[in-house]
Amino acid sequence: MFRVTREIEFCYGHRLLNYNGKCRHLHGHNGRAVITLEGRELDSAGMLIDFSEMKRRIQGWIDENLDHNLLLCRDDPILETLRKHGERVYVMDANPTAENIARLIYEQTRDAGMPVVEVVLWETEHCHAAYSHRPLAASRE
Ligand SMILES: [Zn+2]
């Protein structure tokens, strides 16, 4: 089994609903997504996937949608005000926690046709959350 990992840095703002810590107020993070793909077969060049292809397909989406953007839950009442003032936002179905941002990037990577097995989202230098979906059969190997 082969694994390849690419790290993508991006800046984002957010705030969390139903939460009493510091992240309940609007603020930003310098985030880092660590995206891991896995597969058995290599292509004719001996690669699972070209790192530059990974960059093009995933970093492009992150740059366009998440980087220097405000990630907010669709239930956040501040959305209406921000939209009224022409602010750019990325609306998530769930609270924009590190866990849910990791899942969002995982789903985008999967939907872009890449064999993703895990996304780790570093929210700060010391804290990260991961989302992975590993079939039980694969974990026995
Ligand atoms: Zn935060």
C-alpha cells in the first residue's frame, strides 16, 4: 500500500455557535490541512498521484473557497448582516470547527476523484483534528 501526503496552508476566519470558549467570537486562524491519499497501484511514472496534480485539484478549491474567507454555520444569525454588506463567506452545514473543516476538505478531495484516507486540520500550532473514513477491510491489512 502506498500513501502520499500534501500539506496546504490557508487563512480563515470563523466563529462557533453553541460554544462558550474564545472561538465563539469572530476571529481568524492560520490553518494547515494535511491531506493523505492511499492506493495499491502506481501509474507508469511510479506515482500514486503527482504532487502537482494534488495541488491543482485540491489547493485550487481551498484557495477559491476557504482561503482568506469567513467560514460560518448556515444557522449563524450574523450571515444576513455580512451578506448585506457584501462580505465574502463560505457557509457550512455544520459548526465550522476544526473537525468539520477537516471533513469538508476530505469530502472535496474525495469528490475530486482522489483516494483520500485522511485529512488533518491544524487550527493552531498545537491543536489539530482529523477526519478519516477507512473501511474495516482495509484496516486489517
Ligand atoms: Zn477559532
